[in-house]
Amino acid sequence: MLTHPEDIRLAASAQEPGIRLPNRSPRGPAEILRDFFPHVSLQGKRILELGPGHYEFCDLVQSQGGRAEAIELDPPVAEIGRRHGHVVHRHDLRALGTFDTNEPYDGLFGKGSNNPFWFYPDETALEAYILKLRALVRPDGWIWIVSCPYTALDLDARTFASWLDLEHRLYLRHGFAAWPVGDSVQGGFYGISVPCDGLRVFTFGLPAHRWSARSRLHLAAFTARRRASTLARRLLRP
């Protein structure tokens, strides 16, 4: 969520329509940190975010004593990050293989900023992308990443699902764990949009996902609000 007038002005010209909305749901970073990063300190750590959006995660890293960097190609969105005090690298995420860093990062975070269908049908290119993610972090570092799979290609449902399954297998092959996002309510709780079945969060160097007691309570309230909103829309239909 953006509140500063200059950030809102910059976001209004973003290429991605969702980023133009200053009141876009801020859900996600705190809940993700609580349930996927228990006992993981960000103090003094150098963290890279892919496609930072409104920089909620970068801001959270900064507030906990870490140093946040981001990869963002869109000029106005990159400027928002610099205004927040983050190092922003202008680079195309589709060409992540050509991104260089002086030293590996302590952690890498990406929420809906990469797309496995960028590489369809080239399995080798998809695997190279995953290997690049591993190369960007220290051997004892961590990665948290979930894709936003969509394509303008005319693929049937079976082919679409099989490519996501391949993505899953490749991540597992290179030491990642997978957590199924599930339905739109569960995904929405973490600020993850769920455009398809089979969406997974892939993690490396992190403990297995575990719902905290606090998150269970918040999820129940979040679910109730979602159901009430859905019911209200149905009742208002002509």
C-alpha cells in the first residue's frame, strides 16, 4: 500500500496495472515472515527481491535491520524503491541469467514476479532460471519464491498443468521444497493471487511451512470476510 503522494504519482504510470493501485492489499509480508521464516533473522542480512511491487517486503527487511535490494525494470516503480532507501537494479527478470552481483545474497524473495511460461517449451531454459536463483544466494542462504503462471499461448488445460508439474519437479531436483498454495482464500491470506490450480511456493534453506496460532486465527477471520463479501455480491446481482 502506498500513502506518500509522490509514490502514488509514480505508481500511476507503472506498466503493471496492479501496481497503479495505491491501496492494493498490503497483506502478505508479515504473515509470510511469521509462517515461513520462524527464527530466521534479517538483521544485518542482504536480501534481494524480484519484482518488488510496492516494496512491502523490502520495507519489512529494512525495518528489521536488513539491507534490501530489488530488481525492477519499470522506471517509475524503480524510483519508488529508491525513495524508500533501497538499492534498485534496473534489469529484465526474463534475462535473470545476465544479472551479476559482486557477492551472493543472504536471501532472495519473489512473489508473483516470475513466470515459468516465459520459457515454454524450453525445459533447459526453465532449469537454467532455477539454477540462477540458487547461484544468487549463499550456500547457507534462503529463497522464497512463487510464480505467476499465465500465457497468451493457445495451450489446453492439460499442457498448462504439465508445464507447472515440470516446474515443480525441477525445483525439487535442485533442493527446493514445495508448499501448495491451495485455494484463493489461503493464497490471498499471504497476498498471493491464485490464477490456476497447482500453484506452489518454492523454498530453499527455510523450515517447512507451519501455520502459527496467530495466523490460524487471522485466517479464520479472513475467510469469514471473504465469504461475506462473496455472499453480498451474489445478493446484489440483478
